[in-house]
Amino acid sequence: DLHSFPTRRSSDLAIDIIQIQESEYDAILRQAVAVIDRTRAMVATTVCSAIGTAHWEIGKLLHDTKIESKHGSGVVNRLSFDLKHRYPQMGVSPRNLWDMKKFYERFCESEPKLRQAVAVLPWGHTLTLMRKFGEDDNTILYYAQEITSKGWNIARSEERRVGKECRS
């Protein structure tokens, strides 16, 4: 019977809240925040990884079909148009499609450790690392690991590295 459950008055709830020490409540709050933050980070990593996989596969597709900038711009422009029509929220501009191809070509023969490190980065971070550091696998690996492990953005990573070099 639903009516047999005791009902609680709001004054009873206030007493419960008062009975818990502020420090206990703060500990509960910190732990709850940590759980939510950890979950959000896991979701972001999973999403970035899935998007990275899509960029990798599209880049491989363009590479394998031998699409080149001189003769392939019409194909890439049309592909971009059709993908934008189907997925209006995705970044599938011609430039982004060319970047996907460069991404695949840049890392397809890299060490697995490097490929895994860049695979979970946000796309903008990956592009920045490719543009700034070209073929320097060690530097790209360093920044990718720092970004992932410490949640740094590119600018923060560079500040930290320059700071270390200046102190050495």
C-alpha cells in the first residue's frame, strides 16, 4: 500500500542536512564532481577517438583512390557538397577533406604509439600539431601525450615545453 510509507516533512529534511557535518558534505560533493568530471572526460575521449577514426578512414579512402589536389579538386568539392547536405553539422569542407587525407598520409606509417596518441586528440589539435611540427614524431608524441594526460591545449603545451627548455 503506497499510503503506508511514512511521509517526511520538509523540517525533517532540514534536520538531516544540519546533522551532516559540513566537511562530510564537502567530501560527498567533491567525490560526486570527480565522478561527473571523469565521466565527461571519458565521453570526450571516446567522441574524439570516433571522430579521429572517421577522419582516418576518409583520409585513407582519398589516399587509396589516388585523389590528388591537381585533378581531384572537383571530386573533393563534390564530395564535400554531398556530405554537407547529408551531415550539415559536420566539418566536411574541401579543406577539411584534404586535411583528412594529409592526416592519414602523415601517420599511416608512424609507430603505433604515435598513431594512438594523436587518435584521441580533438581534430583541431591534431591539425595544429601536423602544421607546426611536420615530420617530427617525437615532438608530436610529446605534445599529444601532454594534451591527453594533463588536459592542456596547444598553447599551454608550448608554454610548458619552452619553460622547460629555458630552465635547462
